Amino acid sequence: MLKDTALGVVYLDNPVSRSAFNEGALRLVSAMALHLAACVENANLYTMLRNSEEFSSCVLKSMAGGLLVVDNEGRVLRVNEAGAGMAGMTVRDILGAPLSDMPAFRDLSILAAQASHTGKPQESEDLVIRRTSPDGSIDQLPVGVNTALLED
């Protein structure tokens, strides 16, 4: 039993003797069963977490629009391929980096900082993402942006 829920049954048999188990053996088996129940519960929680992470990853990958999630210090926690592509960067290059350190997202970092500071969503229809093309020229990509604070 874990949290008043039966997770399984432990069957004990003593083929050597017909006598009942002694109190010490029953305490040991009960302790083992409680530990096993906690292990089963942890495995179930881990599976749920993995499924949730896989679902989130699938949603991010399937989005046509760019999505960036930043913490209160402006570091990128999540980004999808579309968001990275807008800046001409890879997801790996962006994850964990401060938004303000990336020239392509400098204007976006200001908007995100305003949202963090005021605690209110921010939006802009005329934000520009500047990225360097392979030939060295600067491309300007006008985008509409909405920010929102995630709540726990």
C-alpha cells in the first residue's frame, strides 16, 4: 500500500514448514513490500514525466512559428527549430544562452525583460530579428511577438 492505494500483493509460502511465519519475518517482508511499492510509484512517475517531456518536444517540433522560453535572468530554457532558424542559429547554440547576448534577439530580450519586470504580457507587431546570412550580409526579419509569464 502506498498513499492508501494497493499497488500489488505479496504472496508468501513456506514449503519447508507448515508453521506460520514469525513476527520478525513478517516485519521484514512488510518493510520490503513498502520499499517495493515506493519503487513502483517512482517508476510510474518517471514514465509520466518522460511522456510529458516527449509530448512537449513533439509540440515544439511541430510548431511553424518560433517559440522561446526564457527564465527571469533572460537565459533560454527551451526553443524550437523555427525559433532558432529565425536567428540563423541552431537549437544547441541558443539553449542556456542569455537572450541579450544574441544580436538576432536583442530587441526580443528587451521585450522579455519588460514582461519579467512588470509581470504583464508584452507584445509588439514591429519587432525585427537581425541575422547574419552565410554571405555576411544582415537580413532583417520583421516579426510579431507576444510574451507571457509562465506560472507554476
